[in-house]
Amino acid sequence: MADETKVPDVNEQAAQQAGQNVQVRVDERDLSTSYANAFRANGTAEEVVLDFGLNMQSQAAGDQAGIVFKVNDRIVMNYYSVKRLAITLSQIVRRHEEAYGELELDVAKRRKE
């Protein structure tokens, strides 16, 4: 995936903040890719648990429609890594909105009549 706006690698940032000059090599041999349109986050005193998956419409008995959150991936992180991730994601979204406009989270406001 090519990206014109490079965001610094958080591992490199952490090493630089610690006053170290470290070269980080990324091993992608066992990389797998997943798609998620939904997530769930929970925290304990020690770590944050992030579940990623798909919101899917389901047809329950009695013709009552509902949504099922099918969890595909779970990531467990410490709070330091979560904070670096939050900062990086914020930077990525800000750059995207600067280039393409604000992302409206309210679905009703995005609908075209």
C-alpha cells in the first residue's frame, strides 16, 4: 500500500525518545490482512484489549432484523503502545481530512436525499 504522507514508525519514535539510535527492521513474512468495520475496546489496569471485526445484519427468528458483531481479531496492548497508536491514528486522520475533507461520523448526515 503506497502512502504519500509518511507517518513516522512508532517504534522508531519510542527509541528516539529513549535517546537511542536504533534501526528497526520489519519482518512481514507471516503477515496476514484483515478488514474491520467495527471494533470494541476494553481496559484493565495493565493493558487494553481491542477486538476488531464486522458488523453484519442478521435475520433472527420471527422476521426481526438485528446486527451481529463478528470478532475476527483481538489485539492486547500495554497503555504506552496504545497511546502511541492513538497519536499516530490521529495524525493519519488529520492528514486525510486535510486532503479530502472532514469525515462525517453521523450516517444520517452523510445520506444524500
